[in-house]
Amino acid sequence: MRTKAIIRSTLALIALAALGLFAQPAAAQDDMIRTGTGIGVEKTRLAVPNFYAVANPGAAGDTSLVRVFDTVLWSDLENSGIVDLVSKSFYPKASPSRPTGLDLGQWSAAPANAHMLVMGNAARAGEQLTIEGWLLDSRNPQQSIVLARRYTEPANEKSIRAVAHKFANEIILRLGGGVPGIAESRIAYVRRVNPQVKEIWMMDYDGMNQEQITRLNSISLTPAISVDGTQIAFTTYAKKNPDIMVMSLLTRQPLAFFNRKGLNTTPTWSPDGTKLAFTSSVTGDPEIYLGDLRGNNSKRLTFARAVDIQPAWNPKTGAQIAFVSDRGGHPMIYMMDSEGADVTQLVQGGTQALDPAWSPNGRLLAFTWNRDGAYDIYLMDVATKQLVQLTRGIGRNEHPSWSPDNRQIVFQSNRTGKPQIFSMLADGTRLRQLTFQGENTEPVWSSR
């Protein structure tokens, strides 16, 4: 009877992590957040005029595809958190297509006052579209070219969107202190297909190209993407028991994984990609274990007579694991080393603290906290225990996950009535809704 009660309690915790729900973003946060995420430094004023569509009679669709490129590039740069895009109403009348003979003074002077200029052109030949793009330092006409790229891809929307993401990442890499952009990263999440079925889906970081990954006709929860992006681990009820499944994202076929008797759930990958931490109730209580990629050679890390669940590995050091436990009476977030020693409680107070997620720099922990009757996203500087609340207001905000550049957080919220996926900068600003159809929960960002 106790085992069944424990499993019910554990599944209730999982359900809490999967409900999905939103609040008003906080205003600009303090230096802890700005320093930790790279946000808050003076932003580059960047002008991004529309790319010039080279005339090519008989090649239909040139202009529409170039406008897709323009829209995606602008959105990627605007949402990067590191640049201030100059309004197009301030641009000179002539839209440049190449750097040759360009008067950069028109862009660096008022009203544009642009520090940098992104420009280029696109030409179609048959079923291929060639895009040339440049990043120019408008204040240094003698050595203005910072970046020059040329892409030739199939003339379809998916390919052109991918090129825009790639070029945006190149720009962000140079303007963002050498940190790669995230425009080519992806987000896994859970979508309710019908009242009895939830499947794992994935989408581009901006919510586009949503695709179903699993087709198990069962309940799938708690996705976790491998470090190299080739595999995904998750909880499945395909065999009428909560088990862990690892699936190849290349072949969409399941890989061998050893599940123990009872509950098996909340897998997470080690930073080096060679191990999985997960929860199992094989001994009666749900405890956290460490095993290889097939679930073998396991080592038990927690020993409390309580529900221990949701391990989250510090991706920078690999030396700490945060997790959720109700050993103190309420689900709260604790931390231990990767061997299970030095257990300390990180979050104090409130009713529940769930969903720990480390920032890629290993310094900050994002989590869900019911501190005063509302579920909101908080950040903690683990070294100082300093706290910042990122969301507040109506609805529930849960299950945060960090972007690989340390600058954004994706989470679930029911602000619009049903659970949907949202993203925001890591200071709580620039909120974006990524999903709109059905119910979508438990987002997790790929690490690249």
C-alpha cells in the first residue's frame, strides 16, 4: 500500500511539473541577472534593411522568399537580447545591395545613428536561391567589413528560414562576445493529442517547424535532449507503467534502456553525455540513481524516506545535481554532489519548489516556486542564494529551461487559458508565445 501511495505522490509531482501556466514579466532586474546572462551591457545599434532581390525574369517567388529571409533575420536579431535594432523609418531612402560604393556615413549619422549595418542581396537561378550578406562597421569606413557570407540553398521557405537562422547566428557570435547564437537550436515539449494521449514534439527555437517525435499512442512526459542533440530520453506509459525510453532523433527508433520494477522517470543527461540520472522506486521510495546511457551499472544517490525526483545536472561543472524532494514535508529543491554527498536545501519557504534548471554557465538555477499562492519562475544565484522573481501576475508559470547561450528561458504557462510554451529573456523581458494550438507543456531547450 505504501508503494502505491508513493507512486501516486510522485506522479502528482510530475503532474505539477507538466500542468503549464503565465504572468507579467518582471521589469529590468538587478546586476546579478545582467551579469549572469550577458544582458545589460550597452547594446549595439544595428540597422538591418531589407535584402535586395536581384531581378531575374521568369523566376517566380524570388521576392516572397527574400521577404521570408528578411522577417526571420530581423526576428532572430531582435530577440537575441544583445542588439538594439534601429527603426526602419530612420533608414536612408536607398536600400543597399553590396558594400561597394556604399556611403556608410548615412547610416552612422542621425537619424539612424547605427553602429553596425547588416545588408545583402538574393538572386534565384532555377530552383536555387543565392543569398549574399554582410555585417559592416558603419563607423569605420576604412575597414568596414566585419562579416561576409554567401549561401546557396533550395528555393523553398524551410531552406531560406534555415539560412536566415544561420546568418543571424554568425552576426550574434561577433556582436555577443563570442557566444554562439541560438537561432538553430530546438525545443522539445509535450503535446496533448487527446484526453488519453500525450506525445513528444519538437520545434525550432522560435516556435516554427513543429513536428511530432513520438507516436506511442500513450502518455509521454519529461523529455530531455542529449548533449549532442541526437537522442531524447523521456517517461512513457506505453507498457502501462511509467518507464524511461531513449529514442534516436535520427532514426526515430527506441534504444535499449533497462527499466526497474516500479516507477522510472525524469531522466537527465550528464554534461559529458555519458550518463543519465533518473528517478526509480525499485526500493519502494522514489530515489535518484545514476546509470549509463542504457540504464545499467546504476548507483543510488539519495537515501531519504521521501519522494526524490527531477534531478538536474550542473552543465558547467558536472559536480552538482539539483533535485526535488519532499523529505521536509513539502516538495523543495535540494542540491548534492554527483556522488550523492553534501545534500543541502537550496529553496526555503513557500508551499512547493519544483523544476530546477541550471543555466549553462553553472551559476544560476531557474525553478518554479509557489511562494505565496502563485506558481512563478524564479532565479537563484546558487553561490549567494540571491533570488529574483521573473514572472508575476495571473496564471501559472512553470518548468523553465535555459537556452544554450545563457540568455533566454523557455517555460510553460496557462495565461491564455490553456497550457502553452513561452520564452523570455533571462531578465524576464521580451516575452514571446511559441505554441498556440492544443495544450503544450514541459519545454526543454537543446544544448546546441
